[in-house]
Amino acid sequence: MEGSRRSVGLYFDESTHPGEELDTRHLEAFLGAVDAGSVTRAAIVLQVTQPTVTNRIKALERSLGLTLLERLPGGVRPTRAGRSILDQAREIMRLSSHVRRIADASLTPQGKFCVGASESLINHRLLPLIEYLLLRYPDMDVSLRLSTPQEALAMLRNGQMDCVFMIGSAGSDEDLEHCDLCPEPFALVAGGRPGPREAVSSILVTADLDVRHCGVLLTEVQSTLRAGRTLKLDSITAVKRMAEGGIGVGLLPEVTVAEDIADGRLRRVVDWRPATPTYTQALWRRGDVGHPALGAVLKAASDVVNAG
């Protein structure tokens, strides 16, 4: 297994001395131990032996002349020096992986590809995506990870995710590209019947709403309802149930409450339509343009979302 792994850069043996070129296998071992919190667990993830991981980390430390990991009774954690190189190490690994994929003569989508998305998009938009990709691209190993927009964007930037789907209204950041897949409007919902004058004590917001990208939308809602508080919850179901129980007004993507409104469990609070348009968006790092797997995922997502 180990013999089939490739590395971009110059190889050097386990007796590396300071000043020699870095081997990406050593960076991979270091990052694996940091992410797993254990050399043993890193070895399992990397599918090599524990001594191999240890030797590669030691070789990296010798090459840099730094102690990168602190050995603890229950595992390892990065030292101050280790933390200082984490972002650069992840970027080197991301770029080396990108080079390997581009260098593949066939340029067919293959290898591991990690996708992050919010609860509402996974449940209501993207579940067919995995089946689509598995059937069409058998050499791709695609994982779909539930995460908040904030978590997903952080992991996208540091290379732990390859593509993120989220609901937003703003353009991409400097280091990210994006495309709008479909309109994704929000609805204001509550339970029961409205009184003579609707009383709104708080707005219940799902974690799906990235305030940084949809801040204008949230300000618009707060101005419309003149609510006193905004409560951000981690679960769409929790927002629905609390709104149904009269605890507040839920701000949710329309696709997540359409059945509840049709069944009478929830109702629209006011005939409100947001002035700020929101969309299901796909985001990826600018440097990944042309990546065969990314292109396949974006095309599949567009087909799946628009077919739904």
C-alpha cells in the first residue's frame, strides 16, 4: 500500500538533514497526526505503519530544525512552531494533490473529494448528488459532510474540503470562486392562528443561514418584524418545532417548510418576500479551476439541483 503512494517534490530518505528539500509524505504524516491527535490514528488514516508516521515526522523536524509535535500521554498536539506552519503545510499538500490530479494523463475524475453542505441542502437538494456521482464516476471517492457555513468555509480554505454548498447572496471572497445553482428564497413561519395583532418576541434562525453572507437579509427581517432577539439554532427541526409552539418566528429556506405549510403545521407570518435574493451556491478555491473532479461535481450538482 505504501509503495503505491506518490509524492510531489524531491525524495530523501529517513536520515534527512537540515536544509534538504521537503517531502510531501512527511508533511502528510505531520498533518495527519495533528488532525487525528495521535500518531497511531494517523497511521490508520494514512494506511501505513505507526513507525513510518513517526519516522516521517522526525525527518520533517530534522529538516526544519524544529520540534513540531508535543508528545502527550493520550496522543500528540502541535507545538508553537508546529502551529506556525500548519496553514502553509496544508497549502503545500493541497497544491501537490492538485498537481498529481492534473498530471494524470487520463484527466478522468478520480480520487477522494470532500463536499461540505448545510442540513437543509443535504436533505432537500443534494442527496441525489452522491448517487449520481457514484454511478457516473466509479473511480471517485466522494464524501458529503454536514457542517455550518462558517465551518465549511474554514475547512475549504485550509484544504480539508474541496467544495462547499451553502445558501448565500454575496459574491465570492478573494480566494474563492462561486456559482449560483438555483434561487433559494427564505420564508417567515409560525404556528397556530394569527391573533388580531401578531406578536413577535424573537426570530428563530437556522444555522444554515450564514450571517456573514446573508446579513442584509437578516437585517431586513429584523426591521420588518421589529423583533427583540435573534436566536440561532443548529437544527431546522428545532426551529420548526419552536415556531410551531409559539416561541418565535422561524426564518428558514422555503424548500424546508413547504410541506409543513401545506399540512397546516406552520403558516407564513406575513406576506413577506425578501428584497435580497438568496441562492444555493457552490464555492471552491480559485486555484482549483480546471480540476477534473471539481468540474464533475459542479456539473452533477447543477443537473441534480435543477432537476429537483
